[in-house]
Amino acid sequence: MKVLLQRVNHASVTVENSSVGAIQQGLLLLVGFGVGDTESKIPPLVEKISNLRVFSDERGRFNYSVRDIEGAILLVPQFTLFADTKKGRRPEFFAALDPIEAKRLFEILIQEFKKVETLEVASGIFVAYMQVKLENDG
């Protein structure tokens, strides 16, 4: 499993000109599942990200988590995190998990984040052509 985490002031996901998920201050997570990933890896990941201190206190130090600031999480499936570009000019995705199993794990990931108190959770749609808009924070 690979997760690209971005602190945002706001972010949204659109599918076919319709907003399917949007958040204000919080974390945008691009998530890819690879061969060998299992459901057992999800709870520790949710615990880590929910409590990761990447938001600044009044002195500018990273002392607050997304939970501490009562922020939000926007989860976006992104199998291209497993792209292999070592050969040729076209990426290969052999390391990406089978789409059916990856979708199942993505849904479990969403549900695990929704269990975290104080977190608002939104998500993109698995296997959809999505447009992601965000304003970075930092």
C-alpha cells in the first residue's frame, strides 16, 4: 500500500462534472494498493495517519494531528502510485493489486477512517475518471 499525503486548506473530487467528495482543512490522501496488500494493514495505517502531527501550533511546530484540529480526510484511489517506468515509455502496473480486491480494500479503508472520532471523511470513486482540485497548505 502506498499513500501520498498532502495537507490542504480545501480539496474536492469531481466525476462527470459532479462533486462526489469535498473537504475543508485536512488531509488529501492518494491511495494505491499493491500485490500482497491485505486488510490487516489498514487499521495501523489509519491509526498512524489520524494521529500524525503535521499541523502547526502557534509557534509553527508540528504538534497537531488532523484529529486535533478536527479536520477532514479526502481519500482518492490512485493505482498509478504503483506505476513501473523502468522499461520503455509506457508505465506498467504489474505491482498494482487486482482492481476487485483493491476496491474492497479501499472501501474498508474508508470505513476505518469513518470510525475515527472528530474526523469528517470524504472519498473519490474507485475506477472512475476523477478530477481532483486542492489548495495545498504549506
